[in-house]
Amino acid sequence: MMLLPGPSVAWSASSTIVSLIRKSRQMNASTTSPNQTMSMICIIAVSPPGALETQSAEWACAVYSKFFVILARAMRIPVAVRRLIESFEKLPGIGPKTAQRLTFYLLHVPQEQLESFAESLVNLKKNTVLCSICRNVGENDPCSICSDPSRDKGIVMVVEQPLDILALERSGKYKGIYHVLHGVINPLDNIGPDEIFIRELLKRVATDESRISEIILATNPTMEGEATAMYIKKQVVELGNGSSSIRITRLGVGVPTGADLEYADDTTLRYAIEGRREF
């Protein structure tokens, strides 16, 4: 069964929504039975589209929301199930169908496992903290990496998310410390330098400039990642009045291991040529 989208879709000129609006004047939600509701919605779905300009957007949203509620009631979904489906839909990468499958799967899970799952969710933020030094997620402050005496405190690798640290640690080659930005500069999403932990990085550089010898910019090779890396480099150089003694490097990018050159894009090949090394 196809799920109707949210009220915000009423702002678009979808033929189904337009037909829904045109038919809504003949329908009384308080006196219509579930079967009549389903029949009306089926008729609306095949009706020819009308003109959305004749109605206000606010009125369209209200009418469509009303029909959505009626449809949900007609489906006779328990409240607990419906709420869990809506909660799953809020997660990134989870659509309506996946949310439904996850919800009905959990109905077959033993109660003990459900309680353990719920307890893990409750303790997720209670038992974790952000490291005051690198802003990584850990159980203690400072985190296990910053408090490790075997780590080289003179090399700081700047990453976008804590998951990037997990990937880099799996390689076993990096022995320095990190700084997590928790995002990148993205004006389209109203994310500027003040919304991520760039200021904290600059404070670390200003405080420990004599100890820090290199900053590795390991943001992703995207437009936002490149812009963030360029901004950080500019700010670090300005801290040293244009002549900072800190070496600023960029994480190498290029052709991945095992790949064929004929399938590589132009940008990847350009970075690979620019970042070539002695063999």
C-alpha cells in the first residue's frame, strides 16, 4: 500500500493533491466511515487534476493533513506501532517502507531484547561525552586517544566526524592525535565556521603552537570539505601573522588501490598526478 507523503507536499502542484483538494469540499471527516474514506481516496487518485492556484497553500495543507489522519485511522494501525514508524522515519536514510519493516520486525523480537535495545538508546547520550581537547566522542574526558602518552601530540589530524577516526585507526598507521569538526562549512545548509568546532581548533593551535608541528587536513574531498580545509589553512596562517611555523598538509587523494585508470574520473586523476611521489 502506498503511503501518502506529509502535509508539506501540498505546496507542490501534484495532480493527486490537487484532486484531493477539489474533492475535499464534498467530504465530511466527522461523518465518513473508514470504508467511505478509502473509496473516496481511490476516486480522488484517478480523478483528473485541477488548478491549485484557486486555493491557498495554508488551506491545502490543512485539508491534506486532515485526509492523512483519516487514512491512518482507516488503516487501523495501533498507536504504539504508528509512533515507532514515525520515529524511525526521522533517522537519516530510513524511508517509510524501511521504517515499517523495522517496526514489525521488532514485534517478533523477545521482550528482553527490546528492553536491552531501549536501554542502549537511553544510555547513548548519558554515558558518552565530548572530549574537551579533540571533540571526539568517548566515555571519559579527555578521551583515550588524547590521554595516551604514546601518541605524538605534535601532529593533529582534522576530520569531519568521529566515524572518520574509527576508519583511520583501523589502518594502524597514524600515531598522532585528532580534532573532530562535527561537520563542514556548507552555506546552503546555513552551516558556517561558528557552527562547527573550528574555533576550538584555533584555540588549540594558539595555545600549543610550540608543540604542534603539523596539521593534517583530512576533510572529505568534496566541495564543502575543500572549502573547510582552505578556511582552516587561512585561519592558521593568520594566527602566525602570515608566517606560521606549523606545517599544514592535506590528506592524499587519488586512484584507489586495485582500480583501473580508465574508470577514474578527471578530478581523481588530476589529484593523483599532483600528489605523485618518488617510487
